[in-house]
Amino acid sequence: MKNTNRVPFKLNKPHVAVICSVLFGFGSFPVLAQQTELDGSTAAASIEKIEIQGKAVSLIGEAISASEGIIGQQEILNRPMLRSGEILELVPGMVVTQHSGTGKANQYFLRGFNLDHGTDFATSIDNMPINMRTHGHGQGYTDLNFIIPETINTITFKKGAYYGQVGDFSGAGGADFNTVNQRQTTQLATTLGEDNFQRYLLAGGLAMDNNHLNYAIEFNRYDGPWTDIEEDLNKTNVFLSYNTKLNNGDLKLTFMGYDNSWNSADQIPQRAVTAGIIDELGSIDTSLGGNSSRYSINAAWKSQNLQASAYFIDYDLNLWSNFTYFLDNPTTGDQFEQVDKRQIYGGHISYTTFATWQGKPISNEFGAQARIDDIDEVGLFQTQQRQRLGAIRNDAVTESSLGFYWQNNIIWNDFIKTIVSARYDFFDFDVRSNIDTNINDVDLSVNKGTEDAGNVALKANVIYTFSESWEGYLSAGQGFHSNDARGTIVQVDPNSGESIAPVDPIVDSIGYELGLRGNLSERLNVSMSIWQLKLDSELLFVGDAGNTEPSDASTRTGIELTGYYSIANAFSFDFEYAYTQAEFDELPKNANQIPGALEHVVQTGLSYQPQHGWFAAARLRYFSDRPLVEDGSITSDDSKIMNLNVGYKFAQLTLKLDVLNALDSKDHDIDYYYASRFANEPLDSATEDLHYHVLEPRTVRLSAVYRF
């Protein structure tokens, strides 16, 4: 078995102890630790970050790579979106699709990854993690349905593994959602559309002496365009945040509540459509769907040098799927239920010092992050019509992690700045089987135990300022994602009963990037990056099967180009292009393609957004065909979709019309190639076939927003 923890430079525990002592003692050296007064301090003014909103605003002097940026609230609200999860498509090069019901987490594609539901892209909201470890459906599961777009102030994205603050799931990068802090204007919004789409929102803010309370409540209903099911989406979101001053800092207390239920139209086999058994909006199993909830409390305090937060999350999911129909179970069918019930506790603290060293401005940020996933039940059940026939696997897991990081910024002169960082993360896994024997008569009592692992990641960035308008970046860094805890202690395959070897707890990656950013005449922002990311042999727990599957080491290499042009004060154009070559390292050249890896992604848009009167936006998303098997003999088609909106802003009332999939494209949202079987096909047959989920047909939605 390949060692998934191998990286070009790995430290043992004595090395870690020595280096951590040096790093965390760095601030105690007299010349560096001398705290400069922030008022009038050149060091503080040069190092301290300022808040910038919007991708069209220059980040020269602020960014540490060409692949990071900030998305502002107006950009989010102006974007026509079919589903709330598409908010991540604001990250350049990111593609967000769906192969199931609206309530399920989306599929994400970035930098040659089919990220599934988030395995190699870290997401958080106000320092609370969104990715779910050891999840019933998949490692790193990222469900954004609990987010109300109107409550998001900014999204900060960081592609690549060059940032000390980002730990688990950091291979391809990450995004942080930051909710509103300032008191919000009261608004009442209604959106109505085809297929019984309904969305109702009440949001605003209340002044309370020197404090304020922001609130939002959202109701969403939708039946979908499907010919044999109604999605019957029933989603409720609540957001409350209280902002006040405390001990020379800002305190924010936030509550979020989410509850959802839905039916699903999953991917369908091509042969069923060709034979006329169903149409492209039909289903093989009409009893699929799910329900989920997420409730969280978060306390965050921030001063000029110190930040601290603590959170609690209560989460559950029941998800029914059927991808192979009657292949494994000819009588009762292959439907299965995935279950996840957990509480998550955690927090974050960081402290930043500003000083001068030999006349050079310097800052050191020291941080610690803790997280405990207390999972009462993570299970996989064989079902029929959502009724349980028996457990394939059912476990209780306690997964704990503690991460420490140090990030050092030095401005060497007017041209060169360096940012280096180091992380150490420690994981502890404790798995207990809730059952002794499963539906396959396999004894699972041995699938229990404890495991732990540590990981060191080093990162470095060199920034060269050519002028006030141009900046260059050279970046390198190690990232990682944790594996499912169940895979780290597994002894017996729950389907076959055969002995299997456990996997390593951590999968390492290492990335490199050369980038350039320009800001011309305060109207044109451009950036370019050439990057490479190498992964060790990945070993992942597969929630659909209840076991682990290995894959080979891989290399992804790519180019990304972005441009944002303000044609006039209210008129803007943007263009984003990403190219990726993704290959397995140890397979023959004629069979080394990575299934699902997107080679070309293009997103472009034109927007007219004045303060009052008429406004409009048009967006085109394109992604190319991609291999579905390693030798490239089976590929998907490419996919194109255009979304439009137009509206009018009165003094207090805004009316908007969204036309989603405006050209009524019949392209696919997602494609897979695997074996399945219908009930009327021969018992021992397994037909390899294309299974796909079509883009939802053109749909029109009318919104009205009244601001008090």
C-alpha cells in the first residue's frame, strides 16, 4: 500500500518540537517583539489588511497570490442563480452542478478535481467549518443550502495550498463566507416562478443603544420540472446576529437554523431514454430524496491584534439514493439510505504582532484551531421505498483535531515582500460499530478502534511589486485532506466480508504557482496564474459502498486567466478562463486520465447595475467534455448555459425578472459511466452505460424587493 503521507519534505516529532519552539518564540526576540504603536506606525499601516469588497477592486498590495480574491455582497445578489449552492461559482474557475435533488449538496469542480461534494476545497462561515468529516455521503461534504445570500457580506477565496490559516481539505483551496456586521436595511422579498417556485424573505436590522441585531428568515418551496416526481422542496432558514463592543473589541453572536426536506430526480441511464422507458426529465426510482437540518451558535470576538471564536453545530441528514437500480439486489432493488447525526464543537484563536526588524516592517500571526465531531450515528442502510431492510454499516465516531499555524510577513523593500507559514495538525479518531452483524451477515464487530496522525505543512510566497499597477507572485505550499475515520480502522469489507487493510488518515498534496496581477486605470483588473498540484496516492472511504477505494498518485497542471473591466460607472464586463491537465502518475500514458476532470472552463458576464432605474445582467458558463474512464474512450459532451436577469429599481421597490437557462440548453449538468441493471434485464447482466443529469429547462422567476 502506498504511503499517502509522503511529501518532498516531512519532519519528525523532534524536528517539529524544535521548529515550533523557534517559530512561536520568534516574537520574543527583542528586535522583533518590540511592539510598535499602531497609531502612526509604518509597520502596522503596511501590514494591516483593509476590507475590500468585489472582484473588480484591485488587490495589489493585499493579496499573497494571483489566485485569491474577494467577492462583495452586490456581486452575490446581482448573480442570477438556480440554486443557492451556485454562490460558489463566483469563485473563478469553479463549476457547481447537481446530480440529485435541490436539497442535496452540489457537485463542485475546480482545478481538475471532481471535488464530489467538497473533499479538497475547504469552506467556512464566520470561522465555522462547513465541510463535514467522516460524513455519511462523502468526505468533506459541503452543503450550502443553509446560507441566505442576503446575509453574506463577502466571500474570500484562496485557490491553492499557500495559506497558513487553511488546514484540512486545502488541496485545491478554500472559501470563507463572512456574514454581515453593519446594521442592515429592512427588506421584504418575494420570488415566484415556474414549477411552483416560491421564495419569501424578511431581513433587516434593529438598533439597540450602541449595539444592533441583524435578522433574516427565508422560506423556499419548489416542485421542479420533473415529469414523474414533484421535488416538494420545503426549506426554512433563520439567521440572527448580535453585534456589540466588548473590551476594546467587537463581539458578534450568531445563530443559524436550517431545516429542509425534498424528493430527488437522480442521474438517469442513457439506454432508458433511448428506449423510451423515461424521458430526460424522468426517473428510474421515484422514491428518492432526503431531509436535513443544521443549527449553529457562534461567538466571535475581534480586536486590533487578537481574534477568537467558538461554535457549536447540531446537524443531521437522511438521504435516499439508487444509482444501480437492480444490479446488486434483483428482488428489492439497490436503493440505500445514508444517515449522519452529529454535534460539532470547536473554536479558533489568533494573535498578530506588528514590529520592525532591521528597519523592515514585519508581522507574525500565531493561530490555533480546534474541532471535535461527536457523531452519534453515521450509517448506510439497504432500503426499499425509503423503508429500511437492514444496515450495511452503522457507526459512532468521535473525531478530534487540533491545528497550530504561524504566518510571517516581511516587507523587505519597496518591491519585495515574503509571506511564509507553517502548520501542524493532529487528528484523533475513535470509531465504534453500532451493530455486530449487518444485512449481509458480515461480522462488523472488528470494525472499531482508535487511530491518530500528525501532519506538518510548510508554505511560502514571494510577492514582487513592479509598479502601482502590477504585482507578481511565486508560491509553493503543502496541503492535505483527512480521510474518513471509518477507513482508518476498517478490518472487514461490509459487503463481501473479506479482510481489507485500513487507510492512512491523511492524504498530502503539494502545489506550486506563478502568478501576475494588474490594475489598469482603475477600470481593468486582470490576473494570470500557472500552477501545479501533486497528490499522493488517495485512499478514500466511499459512503455509497461502505468501504474504501484507492487511487493512484496524480498531477494536475493548469492556467487561469481572469479579467474584470468597468466599461462605465454602472456597466461592467468580466471573463474567466481555466485550463487543466489532470493525469495519474503511475498509469500508462494511454490510460492515465482522471475521470471527471474538466479541461476547459469559461465564465463570462455583462452587467449594468446603476443605483436607480433599469438594470440587467447576462452570464454564460461553459465547461468542456471530459473523460469518464481512464483511457478516454468514453467522454461526456461539453455543457453550456446562459442566465439572464433584468429589472427596475424604484426608490424603495426593486422588481427583477430572472431567466435561467435562457437558451433552453439540453446539455448535461453531470455525467458518469458505470454499470447498472433494470428489473427486466437478465439477472446476471451488468450494463455499462452513461448516467447523466440534464440541465433544468428554461425557467422564469419574478422577484419583488421592498426596502423600508
